[in-house]
Amino acid sequence: MIFRIFWLGILCLGVALPVSLRASEGQPVNRVRDTLETALRILKDPALQGPENEAARKQQVRQLIADRFNYSGMAERSLNSHWGELTRKQRQEFVSLFGDLFERSYSRMVLHSLPDQRITYTGESMNGTHAVVNTILVDKRGDRLPVDYQLERHKGSWEMFDVVIDGVSIVSNYQSQFNRIIETTSFDSLVKKMRVKQQEE
């Protein structure tokens, strides 16, 4: 319960405003494992330590997440029916803003803590072109945090499109917030809030 409150606090926009599994190559669990191990290498790279290298370190993490997650599909899911009402230009800007918002949230909630956590892969399930990979992060005190990754096969490779942390879906959480803002104000107001959030970070 404490974990859930913490994660929801990070996700909030404000309304004024991840025993190891042995899997063959190409399976979803390998995609998740490789992503987390790559992130860990970046975060622990001696050449990227210190305040003077913070920008370079963040940029490498940002690029890794953008390469592994399907921002366009995630952005569309987060807007639900409102997506169909947008122009091409509006969609492009929203995908960019959403990707930045997601990257920062996911980095804070999962990636930045990886050097102090042990990752356990507890399950993998596939249903056609969709898959879920279950992991648990265990900190030095023994506290356990379930982090589940949802993936979709696209053009022969697995792409991640959501992360469920302690039962809370990042995309669904944003979907609820976005819908509330659009219904009470407008899509333009949502975009404005996202731009402000981007500048605050």
C-alpha cells in the first residue's frame, strides 16, 4: 500500500494539474532482461558518473527507453477515444510529450533504483502477439516491489507498451488523468499542462 501511494504520487500530473527464467532468444523475457541490464550498465558506467556527466547519462537512458517502448501506441492508448479526434500534427506533438513524460516517470520509479535492487524474473505468459513478463525488485531491506511488463510483437520483435508497478498501470493511470482533463477543459489544456510538467523537470 505504501508503495502504491508513492508510485501514484510520482505519476500524478497535477490538476491545476522492473529465480531468473531460462528463455530462448526472441522471447519477451529476454527483451525485458536486456533492457534492464543495459540500463544498469549505463547507470554504473564509471565514465558516466558525477554531476558533470549527468546529462550524458540521462540521455543514454532516455534513448534506451525510447528504443524499447512503443511511444506511439502507448500515447494512443492513453487518450483512448480522444485519439481519433486529433490531427496528424497534434498526434505527433502528443507522442513526443507523452514519451518524455513516461521516460521520466519510469526512470524515477524503476531504473534509477536498479543499482540498489535485485531483479527476479518470476514469470512470462504469451497470448498471440501479446505477452506479460513478471519481475520483482528486491531492495537491501528485503522489501519487494512487483513490476510487470506488457509487450506486443511488432514487425518480428517485442516492444513494451506498459509497465504495471505494484498493480498500477502507468498507461491506465495516465489515461484516467488525461481523460479527466480533456472532459473538464480541453485537449489543448492537457498539452499545456504536459509542456509545463516537461519544463519543471
